[in-house]
Amino acid sequence: MNNKILLCIIALFLPSLSFAEPASSGISSEQLKPLNNVRVSMLRMLRSTDNQYFLDLYAGIWNPHGTLYDESASTAYALKGTQKADQINLLAVSAEGMATPNNETLSGELNANTGIMQANWNTSLGATSLSFEPAFKAADKPVVVFKFYGVDHSQYPAGKALTQVDVIDKKTNKLLQSLTGFTAFANSIGYMDVNFDGYYDVVLSDVSNGKKIEDKRFIYWMFNPKTHQFQRSAQLDALIGFPRLRGDQQQIDFGEGQLYQVKGGLMYLVQ
């Protein structure tokens, strides 16, 4: 596709940039209570070691799914399936813009800490053994878990709101950071590498000031590898639409003609 780069540039993340400080949510800490069953929707972007396949994979949830791009054949397959512990079994399914399925399956074992996946891709032509690894590598990538806190109130979706996320080192159980100053959808968060730098970022659905989930307003906490802290991005917060990542092309599609190319920590609107 011949894209024309427009004069609309958004800074995603550079250490020299300043970041918006979180505003107060206006909710007292005494009102907070632990929130259980908050789904962490983690998007992994993996590339096969032979550079032929690129895999976008949502795993660690009850309905793992993703897209497998066969770059040599310019073909993409929509995948859905099941996961038990580290074992993932996915079946190609019908989806708009994807290859017509013919009982293709992708089965393998995913190391949740390293992101390395050993898998078999089975098609009508036979089985292919694949080794996947993170498409965007980063040094000292933190391995974390989250604890969630919020409030009950009928004005929010599902009668509650997420107002604090504690970031915990998975190995030491040490509190690394508390994300505050927001009011977000309490049932799920996104955990994905928004700027393709190898570090995962936190994406929350903004329900403050009467916003609804259907408004598609999001809150972005970008991981700064220099400080090892998440920092909120006011520029990304201002965009409307869920960020659909195309890691194989390093593009972010927010919908409604908002397609951005990421280069050097900057987002360029393309058309």
C-alpha cells in the first residue's frame, strides 16, 4: 500500500520527552477495595525464528485467540482455541479479510515469562515445526503481576470502577509502582506493546466523567525502560478508538481512518 505520511505526529515514548502527571481521581483511598477477576488481556507479538510467520496472540485468558501471518505467502489466518497451563491449541476460523480455513491448527507450549513458544502448524500440506520468540526484543524486561483496587458505584459499568493498579515484581513479590489518578472499566485491562519497543504497556478503558465503554476512550500507561516506571501519555489518551496493533507492519489502527505508522518512538498518521 502506498501510504502518504501526513503532518500529524504523536510522540509515543522517548526518554527525553516529558509525560503528563496523573490527575487526581477524586476518590478517597479509604473507599478502595480489592477487585478480583479483572482480566488481563495480554497481546503477545511473536515471530518465528525462520522469519516466515508472525503471530499476534492473546493468551492467558479463557478464550485464547490471535492471527497468524504467513509472510512468504502473504496470507493471514484467524485463530481461536483453548489453553491449559502453558499448552495452547488453536484452530483457524472464518474471519473477514483472512484466509478461508481448511482445518488448519496451531498447537504449542508457551513460556509465559520468556514469550518463547514451540509449536506445530498443521495444514493440508502437512505439519511444520515452528519456534516463536518475541518479535521486539528488550533488555531487562520486567515480569510482573497486577493487583487491582476500585470502588463500587451504580454509575459505572458493572457497578464498579478500577481506580488503582499495583505493579508487583513476579519473582520477589515487591511492589514496583502504583498506578493511580484515573477511573477505568473494572472488568479488564489491556497489556500490550503499544509502541513496539519490546516493553509491555497498560491500556485502560476510561469511564471517568460519564464516559461509557462505547465511547472508546482509553488511558495509556507507557513503560519507560530508562526509569523502569509506567508513565501516562496525555497524547495517546486524547485519541478515540481501541488500538489494534499490526506488529508485522508496526502500525496502530484506531479506526475511523486513524492509521498510524510507528517509527523511532513517533506515530505518523498515514492515509
